[in-house]
Amino acid sequence: MNQIASINQEAHEPHSVEAEQQLLGALLLGQSTAEVQAVGGKDIFYDPVHAGIYSICRNLEVNDKTVTPITVAAMLTPDLSAALSSLGGKGYLVTLAGASITPSLIKDYAGVIAEAKSKRRVIEIMRNAQQGLSGGEMTASDVAAQMEVCLQALEPTETRAKPVSMTKAVTDAMQEIYAAYSGEERRAVYSGIGALDKFVPGFSPGEMWLIGGRPSMGKTAVALSMGLNAARAGHPVIIVSLEMTPQAMAMRALSEGTSREHAATNYTNLRRGDFTEKQGEALKRAAIEVANLPITFLPREFQDTDLLQVGVKQVLRRSKAEKLPLVIVDYAQLLKSKARSRVEQITDVSIALKSMAMSLECPVIPLSQLSRAVEQREDKRPMLSDLRESGQLEQDADGVIFCFREQYYLEREEPDVGDCEAHQAWRDAMSAQRNKLELIVAKQRQGAIGTAHVRFNPALNLIWEGY
């Protein structure tokens, strides 16, 4: 039988039922789950029953409850109880405890099981590649690229995070404090929007910041402006463009670039080819500057949360920049997870984005749509409760910035021109709010909240001071 044929035989996938049983036996006798958690937790187990038993052991330990065959049996779900019936029922738990290894072997056994999991993942990647090739829907280069991205996500067990002592944490904190005291540049990415930077002293490694707002409030423009400013400061920027194509994002960047060249041309006119000779020359200069910025786009094909992190890692490995990277996701609700309900999906997405920020040690800025509840209030400024579909986003975020434009709502409230007094009052209100944008810092885990007032021209993707 050839190698590809053998890949399809799931029965031959690497695993060790005995190792899983003996490891679980030690946990059922009260040993810590820390070593297992460090290499992947329940996901390393091949047998779903064993994964279920481990999850119960872990939950009991986290909640400071005793872990024994009896306490685990009391926590069995109906599905897990039914699966256990073919293995001897609750008596199987006692059998596992009787097969326990010594505590000193837990780390080694966890490593063996995790390595088997990694091997199964490689086989799965190869199997998916075979299906992609045989199905004829993907080119060989696309399949090879997908395999490369997935394989790069496999990390050796020994590179996983280890416990950090208070001594280490204090040492790192003191280094950061004295670096700031000495005037050294912080390891952070600044928005480049002066009024906002007064509230938010940079986006730090491991932080997740949400930019939220209703449609047409300027979320994408603000995020792109931050990305362009960060790239101009030398930071590698990755923009996960799920709503707009990379070309459309580039069009906005070029429009903003023409403004910097003092020959502003909105991106609608750029798409139409409607610009003067002077604007054309400015466009050429802007194109050279923008094209050389260290910005990489990940298109819609990376909307799966697992593939997203792999793609970001791949870009960062190839980056030679020394400065802190920035990841922008436009937008969170377009990412996909394997969860069934929409709330569970958004919860998974939020956890995945925060985990990516922590594991890659860089700031991640996802955009977020808000619920329609905003439109029902007289004061339509967003609140944290307006984040759509899951409170997990608010919980995981280190900071939340809402975009709000009063002009948008005023434009839709124009009174009848026959009512001269009302119409004049409306025109005055429109004049007062024209090109004004509020960046509402509604949450900041390590700083103050407040509102940054800036000027904003949506057609040019341009943000400037002078409110």
C-alpha cells in the first residue's frame, strides 16, 4: 500500500491509549493538571472519553475541589456517561486510578501524548492536501501554500509558555518603569492620532484593543490610519482584510496619501480616474511612499481563527523589522470558528484574538460592529453594552475605542425646506458638526477613559487635529 493510501487509514493514526489511561490515573489521584495544560490540555487526548474525563479533572482543580474517581463521576455529563458505559461505566474511573503512573512521570507522559497529537495533525494536513489535489478545485501551488501555513503552526512542545515567577515579573516591570523614567522609547505602537495618544499611551505587547462603531462611523478609516501611521514609524503592520479587498484598502491609503501631498483626491474619484494633472502627480508620489510601507494584507481566505494565527505567524517570521508588530482585523464578526451558535462563535473569536496577542507578544486591534440598540437611543454615542452578540469581547479587550459622528445622524434628520426656521437650525447644527469625529475611549485596563476629538474626512480617509 502506498504512503498516501495509508494516510487515509485513521485507525493507524499515532496515539497511545495506555499512556492516556495511566496519565489520567495520576490526575484522578489528585495530581496537578499543570503539565498537561502546558502542552495543550484536553486537545492532546486521542480518545474523546479521555478528553472528557480530563476536562472534568481540570475544572475541579481550577475550582479548588478534590479530584477523585468519585468527584469526577458526580460531574459526568449524560453523553460522557453513555460513552463510559461500554468501558465499564463509572468503574472505569477506578480502573484508571489503579493504573496511575508516579507524579514524576506526568510531564514525560504528557509530552508523549502531545507528540502523538502533533503527528496526527501532520497527517490531517496531508490528508486535506490530498483531498484538495484530487478534488481539482485548488491548484498545486495553493495546496502547497496552505500546507506550509498549517505546518508552520506546529510548535515544539518545549517552546510553550512556562510559569513566570514574581521575581521575573517584578524585574521586567522595573525595567519598563526605569526605561520610561529615562525617556527611552516604550515598546509600544502609537496610533499617530495626537488627541487619541493623549488618552492611550500606545498599544503594548499582548494587548487587544477593540475599535467599535455602527456602520459609516469611520471604524475602518481609523484603523487604517493607525496602521499607516504605525508603518511610517517602522512597525510591521498586518491587516486582516475580511470586509474589503486589499486593493480597496490600498485605494483609501492612496487617497490619504494625496492629501499629504497637498493635492487631495477622494477615493471615489480615484476609482473613476477623475483627477487633475496636479493630482495625478501627487498620486504617483503617494503610490511610491505607500507601496514601500511594511504593511501586509491577509485576505478573506484567512477568516478561520486557526488559519488566521498561522498566517500572522508566517508574515512575522518573514519580517526583518525590529519594531513591535501591529495586527488589525477588519472585522471580528466576520471571523469564523467551529462553534455552532453565533454567541459561541464570537466568544471563540474573542478568546482566539486575545490569545494571539498574548502568544505573539504584539498588539491586536479587531474592529467590531455594534448592535442596533444604539439607534433607538436619543444619545447615540455607543456604550460597552452595545458590543454585538457576546460579552466576551468586552471582557477580553484591554481597551475599547468607539467611533461616533453626530454629522451622520444629522444628515438623515433634515427637516422640510418649507419650515425655514427648523431648516436653518438644522443647517447650523450640520455646520457645527461637519467633519467632526469622536474617538470614545470607553475602556482602558491601565489608564483613563475619555473622548478624543478630531477632524475626519471619510472620502479621503483623512484624520487630523483641530476640533
